[in-house]
Amino acid sequence: MAARFQWPSHGTAVSPWQPETADPQCSQGTQSHGSSWIVSEPPVYVHTGQHSEGWATALREAAKNLRDMLQIHRRLGRLEAEVATLKNDLIRYRDSQSEVIPITTLAPESVAVLRDIPVVVRPTEDGFLATLFDANIGMTGDTQEEAVENLKALLVDVFEQLEREENQLGPGPQRQLATLRSFIKRQD
């Protein structure tokens, strides 16, 4: 929608621009109709009346500057939206990252750690999952710390159970026990 202006010295209403009478001498985006000017984006009708060519030149320059400012404003809006999207992506990326946390002790349990147990902790929808992939054992918790503490307790329970039933284990549990024995041993 075009905004209409009146020059105080003339008091004459501005007539609308007609495309078939466009002046090819005008700069791009600016068209002339008699003594009226229209500037695209946004269209602005201004009556130039008997003003000197200096006014027309100044008006064309002001219209160009206004178009440039509108383009910058649009670009800025798009950039702000892109920055917000990137910020959200970075937060999701950070929150979805796995972290390796070494377990160095299982105290006060009755087993000792022979070497650091590499536990992978990653976020889930409901909290965190701590996993010892080598032994195919994992446990969840509301926080990373809770997930690791829950896994520590489970490692000791699984280790003790597999040792008690060692003579009856199939190939999978035997591999699991062998893996656990490479990380922990019973304290005497």
C-alpha cells in the first residue's frame, strides 16, 4: 500500500502512477508520472510539482537509501533466524554427545578395579545411559553421575553372579565374565 504525501507549498493531492507512462530515464525502482514520483518497495507517491531537479535527485537518492535499508533489515531478520536455529542445533548437539568416563574404583564393594573401566555415557530422552560396551552391560540414571553409580553396582552384581554360575555359563556369558575379569577381580 502506497503512502501519499503532500508538499506543504502546493497542497495538491498526488495522482497514482500508471505503468504505461513510466519514464525510462528514472533509476531502477523509481518511476515518474507527470510531476509525481513512485518508488517501489514500498511504493511511495510524492508530488514534485515545480520543484527543481535537485529535489527529484534527492528524492531518488532517498528512495534508493530506503530500499537499501529495507534489504538490510530483511537480511538481518534472516540472519537472526539462522543464528537462533544454529544455537538450538548446538544445544542439541552438545546434549546428544557421548562422553567416556573412566571408572577407577568400585569401593566399598568386595571387588577391586585392575584398570580403568571405560564407560560411555550418553543422554537419552529420560536421562542418561552408562554402558560398558565390552561387556554389553548398561544402566540408566537421571544424571550422568547417577547412571555411572547405577552401572557400578550392576557390574559388581553381574560379576558376582557370573562367577557363582561359571560352570553353567553359555558362550555369551563366558565372554562377558572374561571381559569383566580383565577389569575387576574379587578382593580377598
